[in-house]
Amino acid sequence: MIDHDRLFKELLPTFFVDFLDLFLPQVASQIDRDSIQFLPQEVFTDVTSGEKKEIDLLAQVRYQQQDTCFLIHVENRSYTQTIFAKRMFQHFARLHEKYDLPIYPVVIFSFDEPLRPEPQNYRVTFPDLNVLEFQFTAIQLNRLSWRDFLTQLNPVAAALMSKMNISQQERPQVKAECLRLLATLRLDPARMQLISGFVDTYLRLDATEERAFQAAIDTMGLTQQEEVMEIVTSWGEKAAQKTREEIALNLLREGMSTEAIVRVTGVTLEQVQQLQAQLTQEN
């Protein structure tokens, strides 16, 4: 199972300004970028259903050359829900009550289906009175064309193209284009790994698609080919390391000595000790 919440909660705070530049340029142009402050995650309890909901991202920002602040609330939805617009209003109301600041609400709809436009408002009306008209900005990825983002030198574009409107036969090409764009951005290794891991998670290819993916890479210039293949190689190394750690963990459960596990699996002594601590916590 893909942990959608974790992936988006890693992506958005890390590349928040890039996200604003890409999807909310008018908001991005109005704020003091040095003022961005991520607030603690709020947890709301729905008394009716007994469910708890943790806010995905809440940032406090200041207008340029002003002391006035407002909040940007961003939610990611990996599945459709008929009452979601109402839920967004309820979150808005609770956040507004707590912080007493204007709130700019944003939702990223990241599911593959359905393709129909999702509601982006919640109304309470009577024949003689319009009580409430609540709206939020909706970014529905499966209704966006990945081709429109090919020239965007933006790490969020490189990541989220993998969740846009992609036909089955386009998947290898889109993965190659995501990595080509990523390679041009010259990010530090940690940020590079975050984006590449995001893309690889959502665009897992079968053997036939892998051949088409390699063919797409072969059409790139030599420098881009080398940079993209470095990313692909890092995936293989990461997968191999994960396999070694899983084997080491199983051997720990069977009672093998630390020294023997290091010798058999090739993981370091420090890594075995970390796995040992993990196993202790599990028990």
C-alpha cells in the first residue's frame, strides 16, 4: 500500500515555495518568503463519526512589506469523498476560530479516478437568504496534462507530473520526463532523493514498460542520459540496501549474533544495532 499522506507531507513543506510558484503564483507574488512559518499540525475530532483528522499543512505567512499575516491551509486527498467540501469548511471554521487570521484554503486531489471535476465549494442557502458561500482552490491532478509542465523548472512539477492525466502507454515516457526535469534542477542529494522516490513510487513499471522507459532515456542528450541513469542506479542501490536490512532483521529475530549478521549481509555494525533497537521497540 502506498502511504499517500506521508509522501505529500514530505513533498509540500520541503518545496512549499516551489508549490506556490507553480500553482498559486498570485499568492506567491504577495508574500514575504522569509516569513513562512509552518504551524503545528492540528488534530480535529469528528464527534459524529468518532474519526480524528490531522491537518496536512498549515503555514503562516506575511504580506510583503507589511505586518499583516494570513494562513495557507493545504490538504491532499488521495480518494474522493462526497462530504469533503463540508469537511474543508469545518476545518476552516475551527482554524479561523483558533488563530483569528484570514485563511487561504487549498486542496490537492491526487487520486487517479474519477476524472469528473470535484466540488470546490460548500453552500448553505435558503430561498430568501444566502447564509454561506465557502470556496477553496482545487488542484485536481488527474485533470491536468503532464505535457503542460515539461518546461517548468520546478521540483514540484517534476514530482506531480507522475500523478497527472497519464494514459497507460505514456507511463514510461512520463517517468523519463520527470527524471529529465529533475536532473536539470541540480538539487542537493536529499531533495533529489525525495523527488525521485516520489516519482518511482507512483510510476512503478513492469518489464515491458521498463524497456520503453530505457528507450525514452536513450533519446536524450548524453549528459542528460548520464544524470538520469545516476538517479535510476540510486534506486537500485536503495532497493538492495533495503533487502539487506530486511534479511538482517530476520536474522536478528532468529537470534544470530551481530558479528555474523554483518559478515553475512554486508550491512554495517551501526545499521545492525539500529535494527536491533527497532526490534526491541516492536517487542
